[in-house]
Amino acid sequence: MNQSNFDQLVEQICAVTVTDPEAPLVDLGVDSLQTVALVMAVEERYGVEIDPEELAEPALTSSAGLWRSVQEKLSGSLPTKAGN
């Protein structure tokens, strides 16, 4: 998967159009419920755990930032869900 595919996931879950992956999700119209749904979908699809506190970090407020975080978790540089 790449950034474009990840943007498609964001668009599908949040019912928005990602025109700039670096744009904050809130600027695209993503609300808190959509954010929760997106986090759950990402965790399920990639087998990673995203701490809700991480989402307060400015670097993770965009599709690109969230995708970078997922990539880091998958590469083993950050902890993943136990048992995966």
C-alpha cells in the first residue's frame, strides 16, 4: 500500500476527498466520529495500535502523517498490537 491507497481508505471511511495528503483531516471536514472510525479501520487493516493521544500530535493530523505513523509501526520502530 502507498499514500494514494491510504488516501482512498481515508476517503472511503470519512466520506471526504483528500486533495492534499498533508492537509489536516479536520480541514477536509473529518469530525471526531469519523476519526474514530478511521483509527479503527487502520488498526484492523494493518494490525497496529494507534494511541488516541497520538492523534493530538500535529504530525498525525493529516492523511500523510497518519500513513507515516502506520509505516513506522509496521517497520517495527514503534510498538504494534500484542499478538500481531
